[in-house]
Amino acid sequence: MSYDFELYVGSKRPLTTPPSLASGNIGFDGPDRVEEDDIPLSYLPVVGKKRWLYRIHLEGQIEKDDQRHLDDWLRTIIAESKGVLIDLQTENYETPRKSGTIKPVIEEAPRMGAMCLYFEDGEDFYARGFEVMLAKINDIIPIAMPKRYGRYEPLQGKVEQGQYAELVSEFQTNPDLFMKSPTPFGHIFMTIPCKKTFERFHPKHFIRRHFLLGRVEFELRARIFDSPADLAAVLRLFRELCVEFNVVYAEILKDDEPGNAWFWYGIPDRKSAHTICVGPTYQGVWKGAATGGELIGKHHRIFTTDRFGNTPPRAPKELLVPAQKGSRHETRPVCAPIFPFDFVFSKNKYIW
């Protein structure tokens, strides 16, 4: 059994140590500073101005005697912290003076953009690129540094005061991680083709029969594009990571649109690209891409939206992801008419 609570408090303070249970475990982490955007809209009327969050997790089969000890502890920490405890299963809440049920609110999902980078060398990213990426985030735009990480929700790992050595160690153990940065950023998703990733796949797994690119994607809230300082920092990070990863293609989107993850069939056909970076592989088959835009590093070209109304060019249709029919898992991949990679489809393994 797994059961979860959230405790919102007004100031950072330690909690009374939870009791030891004979039939289960109590774990909690925090307090973490949260912004109003991170709190569900329906919670705000009862949470008020409290912006420090503890997450409480119960595991195991809780017996009746233990339930009494657990209830006593929960009441104690509510009273001591003058906090709001929310039962995430029932959406009931309790404060030192009242209790009730959260009233549902139909909330509109925040408009999100994204920064996506696609690259070939997954082994280099595993060996050094991931740590380099975190160092650049910490140096260029520290607010984008992930604060939580894990392989599933709720994200259990924490990055405190910019110290990310444990996050790097966790990535080395299992690259299948995703992370969460504070608003105005969001999740950071990764798919990294490398030997460590493939250790858990059968040698003839379907994923090995397609052309794979490494991908790192940063969620961006729309308000970043309205803040010149934030946008400038994001663009600087984008430029440096494009060169560092030697990207095949990369983009900053004002509206996040469905795109490529594991399988690369061609350039995604985007309508909301704010900025793109075209690597050498595509410059050779995309007319004007090798001479237009702005050169960064030695081989990459940036095209961005500017104050004069200029926007990135759309890729030629011959380079775009074609419409997919049937299962991607079992059928021969349908790649763009021009696919500038040395790739041969195989039913047994990936070859390029």
C-alpha cells in the first residue's frame, strides 16, 4: 500500500520525528519552497500564503494500532506548524482549526513551450555531457537547475543549493531519469541511447531496429518569452548546449508540440518555433541553412525570432517527419524523403 499527503506551512521549520510503525514506514521530505504556479488552483483557497511544502509518504499495510500513532503524529505536526495537511487520495484537508474537502476547480493548464536538443553521441552525453549540462545551467541560469529528480512521480531525489553530484551519480546508475525545475521552467525529459540505457533491453528489442537520437527537452512556461532577461539567459544556454552536444537539430518552441522522442524519422514540422539550430548534417541538404542565420561554434547555425519580425525558416518538406501509418514497433520505419544518415534498417539490431 502507498498513501501520500502534502503539508503546506508558512515558514521553514523541522517536523517532529514520525513514530516507528510495526507494519509500515513513514517517510517525508522537504520543506521545499513552491511558487503559486506550482500549487493546484483548487488548493489555493485553503493553502493561502503558505509556500513551504512537505511531502509525506506511507508504505506498507498499516495496522489499526499503527493508525492511531500515525493520526497522533499528523495532528501534532499540523498543530506545531499551523499548516494545512491535504490527503492526496481523498482531497480532504485539515488545519489546526478546521477540516473539510477541497472544492474542485476547473483549471486551465498553463501554456507551455519547450527547448529540445537532438544529438547522435549518447555515449558522450552519458560519460560527460550530462554533468556539463548541469554545470552550464548552474552557471548561466541557476533558477533552471532541477530541484527534484527520479524515474517516476513523486520525484524522490533532491538537489539542494545547486549541489548536483548525487544527481550525476544517479544518472550514471540509470539514465532513464526525468527532473523538475522550479517555475517558470518545468520538467526536463531525456532519452539517451547508450550502452547503459540498453542494459535493460533485450538484444533484439524493437527499439534497437530504428534510428535513435539522444534528446533532452526542457519545459518552458510561456511567460519566459515575455521576460527579456529570462529569454536572453535561455538563449545563451541553448547556444552553448547546441555546440557542446554537437546537435543534429535543436529548437525552442513557444507552444510545445508533439515531437520526436526515441525514433528519429526527420525534422519535426513545427509551427511555433521561436529559435532553431541546424547542425552540419542537415546543412548539407537544407538549402540556405549553411550560410544563413548566425554561426555558433564552428559548424552550427542559429535562426531566431527578432524584434524586426524575422522568424526561423520552415524546413523543406523533403526533410520533415512523414505521416506514420501502422505500428512503429514492428514495421520498417518511414523516414523523410531525404534522410542524411548512414542508417540501415534491421529486424535484429540497429545499424548506422
